[in-house]
Amino acid sequence: MTPDMIAILDKVRGMAGQVLEYAGMQLVHLEMHRESRGLILRLYIDKDGGVTLDDCAHVSRQISAQLDMETPSRTATPWKSPPPAWTGRWSRTSISPSSPAG
């Protein structure tokens, strides 16, 4: 593991501790490894009564947002602005999108 990876893990451990404490959870394990598309960061969390999928999604969003603010050049999304939201709806009778009722 490189010194940069160790520094990232230390930073994430601190961020995760704050997020998880506020949410009533705890960090069980933290790991990072390199894959063909970049670094993969994995957090293992727990709380009394077990962790739900919503808990995982909440923690993921919170830590991702903090990482984006701390190091935008390394962790920000590849586009300059988020993709536009689609305002149409899907028709029940076709696979193609239909325009919203006006």
C-alpha cells in the first residue's frame, strides 16, 4: 500500500467516524485496493439491530460528498455538472419515453 493510500484511509477513517457516530453506527473495517478503473474504497459498518440498505446508502452518500469537497480533483465525478434530470415518463404500452401530460 502506498503512502498516498494510507493517507486517504486515515482521512476517510476520520470522516467515517463522524458520519457513523451521528447515525448511531460504527466502523468495523476499512479497506482500499486498486482496480483497472481506479481505487476502490470499502467500508464495513454495523449498528445495534443490524444495518439496512438505506443505512449503507446514507453513509455512502455522506462520505462521498465529504470526499468530493476535500479532494475534488481526485474524487469528483468525471462530468463538469450533473446530468440533467429526465422530466418525461414511460408509457405502459411502449418502451420508448412519452412526453408528460400537459
